[in-house]
Amino acid sequence: MATQADVRRIALSLPRTEEAKDRFAFSVLNKGKPKGFAWVWMERVDPKKPRVANPGVLAVRVANLGQRDAILSSDSRKFFTEPHYAGFPAVLVRLEAVTVADLRTLIAEGWRCQAPPELTNETKDVEVKKGAKKTTTSPRRRESRSR
């Protein structure tokens, strides 16, 4: 089970991430503008009243509608959507149903969707260092191999 504290810790570990001052939401600066990638779901409890924050559900940005549909069809206990998000590349995530590892992947992918390319390229190497070994060849050695 994941919590909002896990969301905050994971989101703020990503480069140039900011937490909104007025609500539970995270964005990354892209061309000087904050681009949201994870935020608390604002649920319509009463049709005639304003939406209210549901702290048990996180909305997370995804790359496109195809990815959204794939995630939604993978596990309806964890992921869902609502009419408000029709045609928008985001999924709603029940925090009580996902693991912290699931959450880490979702938030990182949401961040990549909104972060500037130079920043996402920079972080690819960081992730490789955390995981499996990456073999590197020096430019001089590559040059001699190609001859």
C-alpha cells in the first residue's frame, strides 16, 4: 500500500520538481512553466457542489491515450478513470491498491512526459547506475573498432 508521503518523497526526488503551495500536486519546469505530472484526484461527490480532494486517489500523467488505455486495462483494482478525464492522458490510481514500486514507476513516467528533453536524457544515466551494469566504451576505443 502506498501513501501520500510516498508520493511526495518519490516526486520530489525527481529533478526540477515542485510541489504546489495550495494543493497536493507536483510539476516539473519545462520552458519556464510548471507542467503537472501527479496530483490529488478532485472527486465530484455531489453533482451540484464543487469537487473535493480524495487523498486516497492520485491522478498521474501518461504519455498518450494508448498508454492510458493499456494501464487501465491492466488492473481495475489499481487504476480507473472518470468522464472528467475523457480524452486526457492521465490515469487515476488507488493508493491503497498499489505498491511503492508501482508508484515509483508511474510517477517517474509521468514526470518524463512533462520534463524537458534535455532533463530526461540527463536522468537516463542516473537510472542505469542504480540498476544493472552499463558497459561503456571510450570514444577512442569505439573509433578503433569501427576501422
